[in-house]
Amino acid sequence: MTEKKLQISQLLAKDFDKLLIYLSNLSLATRSRFAPHRFDLVAIEQFYLPENNNIGYIITDIETQAIIAYSIIKLGYVLKDKKRFEENGIQLYPQTDCTFAPSVADAWQSKGLGKMMFDFLKIELQKQSLRRIFLWGGVQATNETAINYYLKNSFEKIGSFEKNGIDNFDMIMHL
Ligand SMILES: CC(C)(COP(=O)(O)OP(=O)(O)OC[C@H]1O[C@@H](n2cnc3c(N)ncnc32)[C@H](O)[C@@H]1OP(=O)(O)O)[C@@H](O)C(=O)NCCC(=O)NCCS
């Protein structure tokens, strides 16, 4: 991994056009596993309104200036997840909990970018005094790559649920 040629940064409004290109190029398989918002400019602008408490992070290939990985951190929880956690008796700490959704461009998957992003986020989130990270909408039980990725990064399973006939796991990581 030639990390010197890659740059991690917080997503800014000036990056939205590039983000749209990144999202448009994702394969159907990746889209079926990463869908925290619609893939159009209006949806992205709305998603990043300050009141929604979403922060985007991107990895850019310095040579091509293309976005090659995109993760989201929401301060607090996604409403549907929150309801499920409450039903399952999970104690919530909205001031110090956050929610994570990662993605890597198909051609760059399994090359260490997910790890690079998470190592960066761990430090960022600790600086913001956050203590726990939940998964955004859980992870599909068939998504072996992502489950391995989360386990490797110290997430643990805390429950399971079914959505549209598909089994999913809720996972959490303590910072
Ligand atoms: C899940 C995802 C973010 C992981 O990022 P990545 O850059 O591909 O993963 P990394 O190269 O950093 O690998 C980290 C760990 O993930 C696991 N992993 C990565 N690729 C894997 C593969 N092809 N098969 C099995 N495990 C894999 C391994 O445990 C790996 O650690 P190791 O290299 O020491 O064995 C990325 O693959 C992705 O975007 N997938 C599609 C979208 C998605 O599923 N998002 C999550 C929704 S819940």
C-alpha cells in the first residue's frame, strides 16, 4: 500500500461532485451493501446538512484526484437502529456513541484502504471523546468480507435481525 499517494480527509461540499462520480461507479454488489443515502446530488446535500450530524470521510488518490474510499460517521444513531437497540435492551449513550458506514471502490477493495480509513477514524473519534461505534444498519450475514473487516477492527456482534428476508448482525466497537 503506497499510502504517500493517498490522502484521507473530511468530506467537504466542494467534494460532492467527485463523491457522486465515486458512488456512480460502485458495482451493484457494493451498492447492495452500502446505501446510507440516495446516490444523487440533492440527497447528498441534504444528508450533510449540519442538523443531520453526519460527517463524511474520503480517501483520495492524489495522482488521479479521484475518491477511492468513502465512510460516514453519524454522531448518535440512525433512527431504525436506535429503535432496535432499545428493543434489545442495549444501553444507549447518545453523547458518546456514533454510527459507522464504510465503503471502498471496487477496484481498491481488499488492499488495506478500509483498514487505513478505520485507523484514521479511531484517532479522530477518540479526539471527539466518542466511546463506542455502532454499525449503520448492521451488516448482512452473507457479507463475509465486511464481517471479517469489522472483527479485525475489534468490533463484536451484539445481536441479529432480519430485513427484507436477509439476516444481519448488529456490531459494536469500544474506542
Ligand atoms: C468492507 C470494506 C469496507 C472493507 O474494506 P477493504 O479495504 O476491502 O478491507 P481491507 O483491505 O482494509 O482489509 C481489512 C480486513 O478485512 C477483511 N477482508 C478484506 N477483504 C477480504 C476478502 N476479500 N475476503 C475476506 N476478508 C476480507 C480481512 O479480515 C482484512 O484483514 P487482513 O488483510 O489482515 O486479512 C470494503 O470491502 C467494502 O467497501 N465492501 C463493500 C461495501 C460494504 O460491504 N460495506 C460495509 C457494509 S456493512
